[in-house]
Amino acid sequence: MTRGGMESVEVFTSEGKGRGLKAQKEFLPGDVIFAEPAYAAVVFDSLTHVVCHTCFKRQERLHRCGQCKFAYYCDRTCQRDAWLNHKNECSAIKKHGKAPTENIRLAARIMWRIEREGSGLSENCLVSIDDLQNHVDSFGEEEKKDLRVDVESFLEFWPAQSQQFGMQYISHIFGVINCNAFTLSDQRGLQAVGVGIFPNLCQANHDCWPNCTVIFNNGNHEAVRSMFHTQMRIELRALSKISPGDELTVSYVDFLNVSEERRKQLKKQYYFDCTCEHCKKQIKDDLMLAVKEGDKKPSAETVKEVIQFSKDTLEKINKARLEGVYHEVVRLCRECLKKQEPVLGDTNIYLLRILSIASEVLSYLQMFEEAADYAKRMVDGYMKIYHPNNAQLGMAVMRAGVTHWHAGLIEAGHSMICKAYAILLITHGPSHPITKDLEVMRVQTEMELRMFQQNEFMYYKMREAALKNQKIQVMPEPSNENPPSLFHKKE
């Protein structure tokens, strides 16, 4: 089944998985298979005043809705575009006296759209909201309790003059949000800022080694003429060559975990048992649990002790990061690495996690040379584990490249920035803000590399002078959050 604007894909019944998406034509790495605007989307509660409620960009100065005093927008264009979806919400918030939580707001936006258009197929949608999975029957006691609280809060907020829905249908909508909501990120793709429902994307099944990736595009309202404005949307992009008839898959979880852990996570969050090739054959598990090779192979007992020590240290690190005590984070990382290095292999995920944190925090503290050493080792390990066109790999290589550049290691820095740019061209596309940033860095580092190759002494002299006149750019403060995951799970 295909529908306008979605000619390149069809919904089919995937054996053992229910519905899935299948390609109707050939795609090459980096091709956009389809772009889909949100059926409904809202900004997270904690960011409602710093993120535009239309395009989800983070902005310094936003215009507030004069009526409800709750919604914020980049400018008049974004405010006008929002009105259809905000109109009912605006009067309901004024009447209720305050805005409800993001879950209630998202459910209400879905219901108001159903009130306007009916619950059948919307334009360009392959499935209706009614047909999306809700998995309410699989909920545990805690989830059922949360669902009851959400339904009660929704009924308090929902206006009497709006169409009234039965309890079962309201529960269905919350179930759909619980297991189908997609994380929306800011324009740099580095922070999760909201949550939305994209019915077509919901049809793509999971694979730990997928052939597609999903990128959030905030759209563009800056063009002078509104006919050139583009809408906020998600893009499903090909990671490898896809032939007509191939199933289109995305990964719901980060690959950097052994198959047993990924399966547990998928079962808990999405209620299915992963049967992908990588889980069935435990592909790459041996790399992720690698121990040091050599004459004196560490004993199983030693390995177990070091892994337990790593887990305990990661908990302490999280606490120190939350408190912003970065020198303590560095001390814990160094202490842990000292224990890990004689025992764990270069691709062991516990070693890689510590290397990643150490390189990020040391960069922030401007201890670039030590940070670059750890970043290099982290990237070398990631390269052996991740799919070559993985977005998280691209971001990690970019971070490592910038760290090397700041450390004055221009050859390695330029090489990594080029590598990251090649990956992000496929995963994010050439017009994504982060790819554009990388292009600027690539040009700058190429120029510096040429200068370095012509005269090393002069290069370092000029670099030194530049750093004296201009304070070195401070790296962003380390975040305690993981990069935005694909699907949003209510905590």
C-alpha cells in the first residue's frame, strides 16, 4: 500500500514482526527515502521557554504567545504556522490555569487533530492513529498506574466543548505515545528537546544493524519568501545500498551494548524479542567484551573484578558529572583506566565508555593533549564495532577531530574531521547545521594543514600568536545526557 508522497515505500506484513516497511525502488547511502512532518509534537516541559514550539530550534530570544503565556516561537512565521495546532491548546491552558505535562499536551494535540480530521488516514499517512500499536495489554503494574494518572490528568485538562472520547480510546492514545513517540532534537542534533508522533516512521521495524537512520530536520523559515520555507520533519535516510523489496529497518537502541543487554532493553521498552542477525549470532559481542591478548592472559576472575570496578566507577562518575565536579570525573577516569588497561581489550565497551567520558571532560577543561590521546583510542575502538555509516560514530569522530585540532595535532585532527564529514553527509545530509559546521572546520583545518606542511615552525609560531590574541574556543560543557535516542520513552 502506498500513499501520495510515499510512493517509494509500502507497508507489508513482516513475518513474526507485524507490519513493516519495504522499499519500492533502489536507494543508495545518503538517499532520503521519505520525509514526514509530525502528526503532533510538543516541547519537553523543562525547555518550553527556550525552544520554539513550531520548529523546535533552541533560541536565545523567543516571542511568547500573548494569550496563554505558555507557548514560545522564533518569530511571527513560526507563530502563524503553529496556530492550527495551538488554537485549542491555547484556550484550554488559559481555562485550566496552567499547562499540563508534555504527555498530556501531546495526547491533547493528537485528539484535537482527530476532532478536526477524523481518525482515518491523514494525507500522506500509510496508517491511521487507530491502527498504531499501543501495547497496553503488555503493561506492567507500574505502567498501568502511570497510565491511570495520565488519563485522569487528561480528563481534567480536556475542555467540555471539545469532542469527548471514551476511556479506552484515551488509553489507546497514551499507549501509542508510550511506545511510538519519537525524540525531537535541537538544530545541532545534540540535545533532545521534544517528542512527536510520526505514523509512517512507526512502521519501520528494528534491527540492531539497520539499513536506514532517522534524522530530525527543523526545517527552514529564514527564506525571504514563504514559498521557500520548509516544514519541520523527520527524514528516513539510507545507510547502505537498498534494493527494491528490501525491508527498511532502523535501530531503536544504541548498538554499543552486547546483544543480551540490547535484547533486554528492547523487551522492556518496546515489548518484543529481537531476532536480528546480530542478536541471534551475537555478532561483535566478542569485541565488546574483549580482554587483553598476550602471553599472560588475565584470569576470568580478574576480568570480572575489573568489569565490576568499571560499573561502580561509572556510577560515581555520573554523580560527579551531575554535580559539575569535573576534576573529580577526570580523577575517577584515570584511576579506572589504570585498572582496565592491563586487563581489557581495546574494543571492550567498559574501556570505551571511560575513554569517551575522559576525552570529553578533559577537552572541556582544555587539557587537550591528554584528551586527544583518549579520543584517538575511543575512535579506533568505535571503528571496529559500529556500522561505518553510524550517526553516533560520526559525532564521536567529529568530537575527536576537534580535540586533536585544539591540541595542535593538525594532521590527525584534519583527517578525523574529513572522516566525520563523510559519515555525516550520509546520516544527516549536506544541509543539516552540524554538517555545515563540519564543512567549515574541514576547510579551516585543510588550510592550516597546508601551512603546517610548508613550514612547521611558522605554523606553530602563528598558532601561538593566534592563541595569545584570541582565547581558545571553550568546548561545550559536558552533558550528562546520552545523545538523543531514536524513540522517546517516558521515564
